[in-house]
Amino acid sequence: DGGITQSPKYLFRKEGQNVTLSCEQNLNHDAMYWYRQDPGQGLRLIYYSQIVNDFQKGDIAEGYSVSREKKESFPLTVTSAQKNPTAFYLCASSGNRRDTQYFGPGTRLTVL
Amino acid sequence: AQSVTQPDIHITVSEGASLELRCNYSYGATPYLFWYVQSPGQGLQLLLKYFSGDTLVQGIKGFEAEFKRSQSSFNLRKPSVHWSDAAEYFCAVGDSGSARQLTFGSGTQLTVLP
């Protein structure tokens, strides 16, 4: 089945630790995105990548990093510099410039 | 910069009643408009989208939306709500040059009473 997978579903981290969230897609989409969702604030764009080996900062990139070494994969690292990392993280992908974004099931990150 | 407003944070309707969720956008040119639905703890599922053409758009699960340029609105409607429609609904606007950069509204939580 084609789709977007995110792992793990739940993630717990101690303060001061970096953590990496996985996002994989088998839709052959060029573009991939990371969003952060907080209650009452909708979705905010962290990073996006339109092609392999290229990515751009979104609205709230501080404290996060990404890589795009393969078309299928777009991992997100939440660094210790992110002041308030507890949130629900959503990955999405899309095909050509006019295509819809399709979302993965999300990862809930909790900092203890 | 583009923006989206969903004025209703929470709406409650009875099963079988009609539904309208409001969405207003701010964008200079013709926007790309989307409605997504999210069940608790899940990702977003696309309900419908508007790129151009007919301003009344049909989507999945019996939903429809109407693009009104004069009112900068893209309201979501359903004639008869089912209990399974209880979820959070997000409106989003994209640049007409590319749907790749979306701005989302803050969402409307829908509760359905039996």
C-alpha cells in the first residue's frame, strides 16, 4: 500500500537530549514537509524539502534540523535547543507543484 | 502573507442536523483552498480542495464547500451529520503558484450529539 509512515507513534525524551523522528513515503513524491501541532494553534511549518539534498526553513525552524538524503525519507531531529518540544509532529508529502499534501499518522513527543 | 481564520473553535450539532464550518482567508491572488479532517491522535485526511473552475466543490464523506471570492470564504457544509463526523476540521490556503506552502487555520472541533 502507498502511504506515509511515521515512527515512533509516541516518543519520550529527557530534557537536554536530541531525538530524531522518522518519516518515510512510498508515493514517489518529490516534496516532503514537517509540521508541528499544538492545541488551538493549528499546524505550523517547521521545514520542507522540494528535492533530494535540498530543504528550506519554515516558520518555526529554530531548534530543529532535517536531512533529505533519499527521496523517500525526511527525518526530523529535535535538538536540545528547542525550548518547548512537547507537541504532535506531522509529516506530509506532495507530488508536483499543484498537488495536494498527504499526511502521515503523526508522532507525539513528550519531554519529561 | 496569506492567512486563514476559522472563527468557530468548537461547534456542537445533533446527529442528522446540517453543518456549516466557516473559513475566511486572506490572499492577494486566487488561492488554492483545502479542508482537512483529523480524528484524535491521527494525521490529517483531505476532505476536498479548490484550485479553479466550479466554485462548489464536492468532497468525500458527503461534504461540500463553496468558494466565494467576494467574501474571501470557503465554508464547509454537510446536509446531515453522522456521529462519525465528530473530529477536528482544518481549513488551509496555498499559494496559487504552488500548493506546496500551506497556511492552516487553527481548527474547529466538531461534537455530534446523539
